[in-house]
Amino acid sequence: MPPALPPARVPGRYRIELVCLGNICRSPMAHVALEARLDDAGLGDRVGVTSSGTGDWHVGNPMDRRAAATLTAAGYDATRHRAHQWAGNDADLVLTMDTQNLADVGGPSDRVLLFRDFDPLEPGSDVPDPYYGGDSGFEEVLAMVERTATAIATRLAEQRPWGNHS
């Protein structure tokens, strides 16, 4: 069973931050996939998604060209992303891509979890960093983030942690 979602800090809207190392591969891919799943579930107006990286190397840059190409080939829009650096936990839920990112943002808590804690196939696993590998690594990451994003959207629809059950 996936973990319970923490309640919204401000009732009526829910904010999720996705965090990886540089904010050019994993977290932006998850961001795009999760936003699409939330829109499909009719939750796009209730749940906001942002992404960031723990490092500052890529701030302001678009996502990695291979990540963007993988998303585009799957029918997503990868053009709007610009890398941001993690600035602290003010989101309702922070989901990190791996255990090192989790440690970098202060460790697990009721509001800080691994993204794949919600993965129905391999809960609690890391999303591997495809940066130093080939195109197949990006395809593998996309499959992971799509199925996990679907599970997160389903969980949000069931639990409605923003406090307004309309």
C-alpha cells in the first residue's frame, strides 16, 4: 500500500515538488508525466507540480535533449521546462528521485518521500539517473515515471488531501 498523503498546508490546493540532482532529466520527466496524469484525472486545477534539482549546475537551462526527445516521442510537451534549484520544503509533498536526493533535502518525513514509494511494481526504489547512459535509460525512466505518476494521480483522487472534497 502506498504511503498516505500529507494534508495540504493551505486547504483547497495541493502542491507537489519533484527533486533530482540537476533538474534536467528525471524530475522534469516526472513533472511532465505527472501533470499529464493529473489533467487526465481532472485534478490539474487542484494539484500543482514543480520540479527542482539539489545542484545549481543547470539552473535556467532546458531539460537534457535526450529527456526532451524521449518525452516528445511519447507525445508530451517538453519545451517549457527550465531547471530550478531546490530552495526548501514549502510544498505539501516533496518526492525525490533517489535516496541521495532524499538525504540532500533533509531525509524522509511525512512530507518528504521517494517518488517511487508510490510505484506499484517496485515501491521504494530509486529512479536511476540516465544522464551518463544511452537513450534506453531515458525510455526506462519514462516507463517508471509514467506508471508511478498514474499511481500518484489515483492516490490523490482517492484521498483528496487538499481538504475540499468537491
